[in-house]
Amino acid sequence: MSKIFKFTLVGVSFFAFGFFMRGTFWLPVETRIVLQHAPALGSERLEPVVAVLKEPEIIEPSPVEAKFRRPAYQTPAEQILKLDQVASRNQRIQGLQNMVAEWIENDPALSVAEKESLQKAVQLSAQQSGRVPAEVLLTSVIGQLSSGEIRSAWKTAHLDSPMRAAIFSELIASELEELSPAELFETTDGWTPWERSRYSDAMLSTLAKTDLETAVQWGIGNPDAFGADAIRDLFVVYSKSDSQGLERALSQINDPRARASAIEALAARRVMNTEAALEWADSLPTSEEQSLAHDAIYEMTPRGIGVSVFSKDGFPEVGKVVRSENGLQRGDRIASISENGAEPVDTFGRSLGDIVDILRGEPGTTVTIQLLRSDSTSAEVQQVEKTIIREQLYFE
């Protein structure tokens, strides 16, 4: 009986010791720490301490993790400025191309097809930059983007560039949708006369494609802003679409240079009826303008032997015959041409432009032509020589 009691006592002791140790090793670490210090803290502070120890620890990102964070948004101006600081020209151009390619992809107004087309243009700018600066080629792409912020940043970045006239000209089409020609022209204050003339000429021709009437009125009101060729070209376009309107506008043109350009354009339009064109020239108010119109008509009407030619089998061949009295026939092949007794010029294999230049000449001069003419009734080819006096050719 005493042995049973001893074994029971030992078992109870081990059980009690195990229960005590359970609280030390089985509880969570933080709870064990608190229990070990519980007498010092006091039972009333036990729960708050446990709560504090169980709060998650906030860990700041390491420098390596911060390195891979997404960079902050940069404005177009900031992007361009950053690339301006690149010393290598090739690296800078590559950076500009990548930047413009990104702008294209992020433009919500462009369709997929439009984006693909513009991306190809960016790629071509890398191949063609030896002839035309890459900045100018990229400007033609930027001009098709919808962002006014990008265009403004691009212009600002090139305000002092030697390419500014060409760069600004590439953006005219998109800017005319928002600003008037006068407002755009004001941005060139301080430029050289050549730069301003180049820019204004480009603006005039661009405006004429979309709003011809406005272009004409602006050109008339600002004749000193343009080169003579630009005004004349504008009036030529206008005369084709509305020659009567240009005649009416002529009364509003006071600048002599602009009037001369308008008269030349009208003369070119009327020249297909030579007699009517000459009557119109005689109706102009001053002898100077009459003479100008006559000269323009004279220059516009062809002078020569009165035939049209085309290339066939290496020879220039006669097509339409305007003057039957010159003795030429349709189908005649021109073998050689000589002027005023000079050595004949062999025509076989020569360009058609060269042949036409030789055949044309001032009225009253002569040209001798060697022809190869096929007999209509046989397979024989005859050589025929014709000496022809050039004339002014008039149309009816």
C-alpha cells in the first residue's frame, strides 16, 4: 500500500511539473516573456503589454527596393531638357526618337493604324538624318500628335536653334487650327528676314490647302511678308479654282509686286485661249501692267516647231501636229537635230526633256531635223530632212 502511495505521489509531482513547464515552453514567445516578467509588471498590466508586443513591425524599404520604384511623371519640357544635357549627338538623337515613339503610343486620339504609320516615320528619321536633321524629321511627326503641350515644348526647346524656321514650318498645319496666321507670324519676331520669309511662305502654302480665300486675303494684306514666288504660286492656285474671284480681288491689291504676281497667274490661266488672253491684257489699267500681261502670255505660250513628241523604241517620235505646214507627220521618228548649220545632235537614247529643249526656241529661228519615216504601204523606211522656222504658238 505504501508503494502505491509513493508511485502516486511521484506521478502527481511529474504532472504538476509538466503543467508548470507547459506554460514556459508551449506558450508563444511574447507570452512567455510577459509571464516571466509578470511579477514585476503586475497582473493588471499583463494584457496591454501582450498587445504591444503583438503589433506588426513596420519595415522601411531598403535602398535596393527603392531603386526599382516607377519614376515620377515628367512633362514634355522636362523630357526634352534632360536629353539636351546628353553630350553625345548620336545618343541624344536616339533618345529623341524613343521619346517621340513614347508620345505616339500614349496619344489617345490616334488610331492603331495612325500610330503604326507614325512609328515608321520615326524609324525612317534615323535613316534619313544625314540629309535632313533628325529634329526636323521628328517635327513632322510631332505635328500630327494631338497634344498642344508637346508642340509648345518642342517649339520652346528650338527657339534659338539654327533649324527653327524649318521646325516651326512643320508645325504650321496643326497650329492653324488654333491660331490665326497673324498670331503665328508674331512668334517669329527677332528672326532674320530669310527665316521669316521661309516661315511665312510655308504658312501661306499650308493655309491655301485648307482655306484658300483666307490665304489670298492674308497674302494681299501682307505682301512684304512673303517672297515673290510664294505670292505668285498662291495666285496660280487661286486662279485655277476661281479665276473670276482673283480678277475681282485684283482691284483690292495695291502692292505692285503682288499685282504683278496676280496678273501673271491670270495670264497663265487664260493662255489656252490666246486671243482672249491678249484682249484681257489690253484691258488692264496701265501700260506697265498691259506689258507685264503680254510678257506673261508670251512666256506661257509655247514656241517651237508645233508638234508634241514622246519616246518610243529609243527615238523621240512625233505625236500631235499643231502646225501642219511644218511638213511633219504623226509617227515620224526624229533621228537628229541641228541648229543654224551646227553639227547635228543624235537623238537616239537621249532624254525627252533634252529633245524638247532643243526643239524649242525663239520665233524666227530655224532648226533642221532628220526624220525616219515609215511608208504606209510598204515596210520601207525613208530618211526625210525638214528645215522648220520656229514660231510663237497660239491656241484658240
